[in-house]
Amino acid sequence: MSAAPLQLPHLEGVEAAKRAAAYAAVDNHVNHTHKIIGVGSGSTVPYVVERIVQQGANVNADRWFVPTGFQSKELIIKSGLRLGDVDNYPEIDVTIDGADEVDSKLNCIKGGGACHLREKVLAEAAATFIVVADYRKESKLLGDNWKQGVPVEVAEFAYAKVLRQLVKMGSTNAVLRMGKMKAGPVVTDNGNFVIDAAFPEAVMRDPQDLLQRIKLLTGVLEVGLFCNMAKAAYFGNQDGTITSKL
Ligand code: 5RP
């Protein structure tokens, strides 16, 4: 007897948009030859995993899934997929991840969930890096929509010095990211802090230059600017259609 098809909840608005983007990315970029798959973080990625599960237990039995953090690790395990590790699989076929903002050249701001160090490792380890997002994330210039600033993961010991240097570098608002209850700083999966540093439009026009300058500051582990990394981005619209950029 064949199993009854899984009934998925009907979604509307932003959630429908996220699901549409995720499904399009999987349908276009994850095929049966892909054995090592990087799974990103955030609220769009669960739909990526949902679609991958729909590709069937037979295909997935032969694959390993590498997470970008605690959340995606749990997602992989709960979805019944095989959990891999970047130590074992430093070469990934395809990584699919969300983004906080994506510009017309597919440069991204990432790290709204403080996972950008591991996310960048898996994006760089992948032959193909694909971004999935809802319509609110698409912009002409990074910083237009994501006002919180560029996420910078920093060693705890160095945070005050780096914060000061970011201000000297022209940041109009650099703050240590605090937890929801404001009782203490957010601590990443790697045990570090995150600074969110906003920069004026003139600086944001060259995200690659900004990325390189911030990375040179001692104590900085990674910057949430992903430049020239994504091969394609899929933006879901409210009506369930998608806009793709290649
Ligand atoms: C986490 C990230 C996420 O991918 C980003 O915040 C997008 O999340 P969502 O899909 O919930 O909009 O970079 O560090």
C-alpha cells in the first residue's frame, strides 16, 4: 500500500512567498547527482528542507546534509535527513540559504540570525550557492531595506576595540547585538559576539571594499557581507509566484 501524500498547510503572504522561493531553488538546483547539501539558517530554509524531503527517501538516503548552525542541525535531524559535517564534507555540491537583503548583483547582507560565519564557510565550500528570500529582501543597494547594519562576528575579548574602529571607519551606528531580554549580548554558535554596524549609502555602494576593510580588523571572525558568492537568488512574492535573478 502506498503512503498517503503529506498534507501541507496552505500558506499566505510572506510565508507563501518564502515557500515559493525555496521550492523554486530546490527544483532548479538540487538534483539526484547532488550528494552533499549545505542547509542554511533562518525562517525560509525550513521550506527548502520541506521540498528536499519531497524528493523522496530513496534519493535522500544517499545524501549528507551539512548545517550552518544549531537551528539547521535540528531541522536536518527532525526531517529524518542524514546529518553531515563540514569536517567530513569540505566540498559541498549545493548550499541553499536565506538572506537579510540582496542587491541587483546578488551581493547579500546575512547574519540576522548571527550565523554568518558558518553560513559563509558553507557558501564558500559549495560548488553552487543559492539564496532564497521573500520579496522584502530584494533591493537596489545593500542597506536600503536592512537598516540594522552589517553584522560583524567578533571575538568577545576584542568587541569594544572593533566597535570603536567601526565608528572610526564611518559607521553611523555600531552596536553590540543584545539578546531578546537585553540581559546580555547575543552569543553565536561559535561563542562570539555580534556587532551590527550601519554605514552611509556612499560606503554601502562598494560592499566588497567594506568587507575587506572590516575583515582586516583584528578580532573580527566574519562579516555578514556576501559578495560575488551567490549563483542565483529566488524571491518569493505574496501571490506565490517567484522572481529569480541569475
Ligand atoms: C542568519 C541569516 C538568515 O539566512 C537570514 O537572517 C534570513 O533569514 P529569514 O529566512 O528568516 O528571513 O543570515 O544568520
